[in-house]
Amino acid sequence: MRLATIRVPEGTRAVSIEGSQAVELGYSDVGSLLSNPSWESELNRSEVVHNLEGLDYSTLIPSPSKIICVGHNYRNHIKEMGREFPTHPTLFAKFAEALIGANDEIYLSPESPMYDWEGELGVVVGKTVRSCSEKEARDCIAGFTVINDVTARDWQYRTLQWLQGKTFEGSTPVGPHLVKMDVDQVIEEGLDLSCEVNGEQVQHTTTSDLLFDPAFLVSYISKILTLRPGDVIATGTPGGVGYARDPQRFLKDGDILVTKIEGIGELRNICKSA
């Protein structure tokens, strides 16, 4: 199953990707669709269809109640940052104003010259869940998507709290699709994840290098607060970020940032300065 949120003249629509077509489902976006507890068994495909070519993707979940992000969660990234493996997940939040579509421009605010790339696997919650086990968490995952947690590094490290550098408006592409797949395929077999800047590969790993896997994260976070349909978890980035390079490298006006995850999809975003 492959779902998306697209822009149409009337607003946005949730669609099912079927072959070469996108079929409208009667909901304004994927988040609204997931709010129906019977969404999987009641996909009401309409007669309104769109060709895949030229689709204008909105951010996958325009208004999630929560966006929870995980830091220091790929072993190779932890090593490149010179840190010890954490015993518990490092969590921070992001707000909906930061989210953009799969092909939208990334806004580089003049407030920071240090925007960095962070290709990530996104987990989308499909059921309301509170304090669940890892086994139960597997059934609460609606599917997976692609995220790039573009980060203003100078603002991130102004204090010990990262949030201010992580949620700059218009900086975080999410999408293009929500893909239902076996959690074991993500955890054990691993999906190929890569990030490119202007055609140069800057990140490449598999999701099997995750320290805290998606099922563990859903279980862990659900012990803190209730997770609801459409909530998004960004599971962390692998090694290869610009901040850890020597010399350091950051995104600039006109750069083309491409983020791919095997079997899920591709984000392609041009960076634009004010």
C-alpha cells in the first residue's frame, strides 16, 4: 500500500498510488485518512484519478499532532560525531510549520549560514497507542516515509537543547509516500538510505544500522505520552553530515538535495535563500 497527499486546485487530497495513477480517497490528506480507525479496510477509492507524472506533492501529513525526532541513532553517525552509544533515545520535537512537500523548495533563512542535511527514515503512527510493548508497537505503525531533517547547526548548538536549530520554518521535506511494509524488513534486512547534494552522494547506509529501531521507538515514546494517528517519528540520520566533515560543508542557495530510501521513495528539493 502506497499513499500520498497531493495538492489540487481545491486544496489537498489523500490518494492511493496504483500503477500509473493516483486515486482520490475522499480525505483531505493522509493524516485525516489515518484518523479513521477502519482506514485500512475502508479505503473508499473514488472515480477521481490523477496521472503520477506532474503530481504536486504536499507534505505527507500536513498537521500531525506531534513530530518526535531522534538524535544519535545510527551507529556510524554516533562514531563520526565522537560520541558514546546512548543507553536511551535522544528525543526532541519539531513543529508542523517546518514541514514541506517532497519537491518543494527548502527555505534557507538568512538567520543561519549553517544549514546541514540529515536524510532519515520516517515512521507514521496509524493507531492511538499509550504505553505499548514493542510487539504491540509493530501493529501501530501505519507505514514509513522519507524525511530530511535539515538543521541550522549554529542555532542547534547555541544551547544544550536542540529544538531551535531543528524546526526552522519551511526546512523539512517529508514524503512523497507513506508505504506499508514489514517492520522486520526495515529492522533486520535494512533499507538502503542515501542523500545527495548536487549529484554527489554525501550519506549512504542501511536502516539496519539504527541503534533504536522503529518498534522500540514507538513503544518508548508511547510510555511518555499518547501517540495518535498521523504522528510522525523521524528516526535519526546516518553518518556523512556536513557538520562532521573537515572542512565543514553546508547547504547554499541553488543546491539540489535528493534523499532516497529503497522501496519508499525520493525527495528532491532545491535550496533557496531569502
